[in-house]
Amino acid sequence: MFSGSGGFRFYKRLAMVVAVFSAIGAPVRAQESLPQRDPDAFVNQQRAVDERLRGEFESQLGDAAGSAFDWGGWYSLHFFVFDDGVKSSRTLRRHDLRLWGRLALDNGAHTFYARTRHSLIDFNAGDAYDRNEDDIEGPNLERGIYRFDLGKSREAGGERPLDYNLVASAGRDLVSLGTGITLATPLDHVSLAITHEDFELTAIAGKTVGSNQDFDLSRTAKRLRRSFLGGELRFTGFEKHRPFVYALWQRDRNREHRYQPFRKFRYDSFYLGLGSTGELIDRLFYAAEFVYQGGHSHNSRWFLRSSDIEAWAIRSQFEYLFPGEKKARASVEYLFGSGDSDRSNSPTNTIGGNHRDFEDNSFIAMGYRDTGLVLAPRYANLHTWRVGGSYHPLPNDDRFSRLELGTDWYLFYKHHHPGAISDPTSDVKAGYVGWEMDYFANWRVAPDLALTARFGAFFPGRSYSDRTTRTSLLIGMTWSF
């Protein structure tokens, strides 16, 4: 037995010895424990493919008269050739078959919706990240939701409408808060939305879809387990503005597949956000959001004590819609996620992450913004500026009236020069990351057939030792039935 000051000194020295060995062995264990997973850029690129079709997906949940059952599906093929800075050319063919069904009862008071996805991921030989060049995914339940609308239920029953409405949902669906920089991801959840006079209150409780990928790529957990609890309040009393505030708590429930001594991975966080969307003047729309992140994380080389999370993020966007048949638009956007100079290897991972102090300033969330086709980084430790526009060049031509051409240009700069960004090939402690230009064409050839093409080129800056230009080409086709 140890007691008094001597026992305290013994435990203090023991902790110091363990910490030293933990620090010495960290690089070796990091190399051994890091699983083969898709990098952030590849995940974001594939998310951008799905986001292009999200408007059509959401239209399936529109209003219905009486009782109705609808069903249908999509087959899409996307051909992707890209340079990720590690290999100069990777080639991917992605086949997706989606089948959906929708049942609406009592004029939409009760809505049941389900969508499955069956995918074939086909890389050229040697191009896959996990050495699995031909991978069949699914069939997976991509969406499965039940929705109850109290107002429509009373209307269908011939009852007098109330001065408030309630919409309850349960199942798997995309959940978003604010403008989406904190949370914009599918969750297995329940939600309750109440509208009364000039206010809309939404409460959610849910958990991540297990097959999705975690932001911490250094973990060995095979299933993603994070739980969420939060709420958002919007004010609708203004004619052209929708201000909002929200709070979100996230808890880490992941279970490591392989035990790693002297290592803790737990990452618990909370978010407080505020912002607004709306129209400043005629045809000039905006979106603005600020979010503060707190909570607790663990250092890369110290497992006995947790770090305090002190991070934040900002998004502001302006978009002008020009009058006329060509549907021209122009937009400018600024996106920022705070970083940490101590995170010299990764802005999101535990291994290779924060290690010098016990304050973690890297903004880590489960939101989404399109940050380009080529670099496609997370917005942790990054300033991102984007300007872009699009138009329909031949609005009166029968064949090409639904052809859209556009471009987006990006500029990237680090928040903390010594800190890492999500692209591991950025290996120089310099602030200027680089710039990117993307061009795209979307063509609705027929009501059931759509084509898309997107080309991007990223020009690395001083934060890269290899400044070779990277290019990506995406060509896709979607047939609906």
C-alpha cells in the first residue's frame, strides 16, 4: 500500500513513464493500427454525386391527394477519373440501382417512404484504397421514414384546423440543422416539428447509420456509432428572412475492433449555432451561420487526461438570380472551420492529432458543403472562398432547353499554418493551400434521362512539396423509371 505524498509521487512518476513510452511508440502503433479506409476527399466526392440527385429524391415526399401508392427507381452510372496526389490516375465506375416506394394515407396525414440502394463499385486494377477493386454494396436501406402530419389528419377528418401544427417522423432520413455545416447526414432518428404563429421548433434524437464512415480514420471500429440529441428554433415572422438558433449534443458510442493499450479515442461534443437565410433585396439571396463547438476529446500521446474542445465555424453565401429565360445565377461563398496548430498530422484523427496541450481547436462535425471536385477537403483548419455561376444557354431550343452550364472557383488557405488539413499530401507547414477551378454541364435529355459532366483542376500552393496540378473528370448518366 502507498499512502501520503510518497504514494502521490509514485503515481505521478508512473504516469510520466507511461506517457513517455506512449509518445515514443505512437508513430509505430499509428502505422500498425490505421485501417485501410477511403480518404475524406473520396468520400466527399461521392457525396457530391448523391447531392446532385437529392432534389429529385425529396420530390417523392411531396403532397398527395387522398390515399396513393407510388413506386419507381433510378439506375445511375458514373465514370470517375481522378488524381489524388498519391496516384496520378485512379479510375472508378460506380453503378447505383435505387428502388423506392411511397404510401400516403388521408391526404398525406400518414406517409410511409422507403428507398433501397444496390451499388457496384468498380475500380481499375490497383486503384482501390482498400485493395477491393470490385465491391458490391447492398442492398442497403438508404431511406426509410414514417411521417405523421397533425394538420392534414384533422383536415382529412373534416375537423377544424388548430392554431398550431405538429409533424412527427421516425426512421432513417437525412437530418440537417441550420445551413448544414454542423449536421447534414442520414440518421436513424425520431423528430418532432411544431409550428405555432411565427415560430418553428424541431427536436431530434438519433444515431448514425452504422455502415457510414467516421471522421476519425485512425480508429479500428468497424461500425459507426454516434448518438445525437438536439433542437432548432426558427422565426418565420419576417417576410424575407428566416433566422434560427440550434443546439446539438453528440456522444461517441464507437467500439474499437482491436484493443490498443494506453490509447483513448472518445470524442464527445456539443454545438451552439445561430444564423439566418433569406432574401436581402429582390433576387439576392443569402445564407449565414456561426457555430461554436465545445466538448471533450483525447490527445494523440496522452491518454490519462481529456482535452477541452474550443472550436468554431462560419459560413456566409450570397446568390443572385438574374431575370430572363436563361436562368443565370452567380454566387459567392466563404466557409471557415477553425484549426489547431498542434494537430500536425490530421485535423480529425486521434492518432496523429492534438498532442502538445489540452485544448483542441479543430472544428469537427458531421455537416457537408461542396468544397470542389478535386481537393474536396473537410473545412477543419481551412478558409475556403468560392465564386461560381451557371446558366441555360439555349432556353428556347426543344432539345437543349434543359442544358445547364456552370463553373465554380475555389481558393483555400489554412487557419494555422503548422496544422494539418484533411488532405494528408499537404506536407509543408505553410498557409497557402492552393486554388481549384471546376466546370460542369447538366443536361436533362428527356423526362427520364439525365446526363452530367464535371471537370476540375486543383493547383497546389506552398503547403505542398509536390505542386503538380491534379485533375478530375466525372461523367454520369441517370435513368429513372
